[in-house]
Amino acid sequence: MTNSAQDFADLLTMAVRKIKAIEGKNLEVIQDELGFALGREGASYINYLRRPNLPSSQVELEALTRALFNRRGLEATEVE
């Protein structure tokens, strides 16, 4: 486990919890929706990233970042 993977997992967890607070949905539903937004089979991929692991490609990282930003889980400064 690298620091960058842990840092990414921590930021992802914070973003998912922020979306939960804003939208009032449970974490599993949010993770499921984010996974589907990435073309994955639901929450399992988001759970995998939170364990901590890094996205498999730059394209997936950018898609996840966009999805989190659009749902107000990340601020512009965090996206950078």
C-alpha cells in the first residue's frame, strides 16, 4: 500500500460521505451509482478503490473525479 493509494482512498471516502450528507442516500446506493457511472457493475469497484487501490487508468480516474465533482462530493481545489 502506497501513500498515494491511501490518500486517494481517504479522499474518495470523504467525497462519498459528503454526497451522502447532501443527498441523504446510504453509502451503498451512492457507491452503486458511482460504479455504474464508470461503466462498472455497481458498488464493488468503488469499494475496491476505498480499500485502498488506485483506478486502473487515467481515463477512469478522470471519469470518477468528474462524477464526484458533479455530485458535489469534491470541490474544484480537491479535483486538482
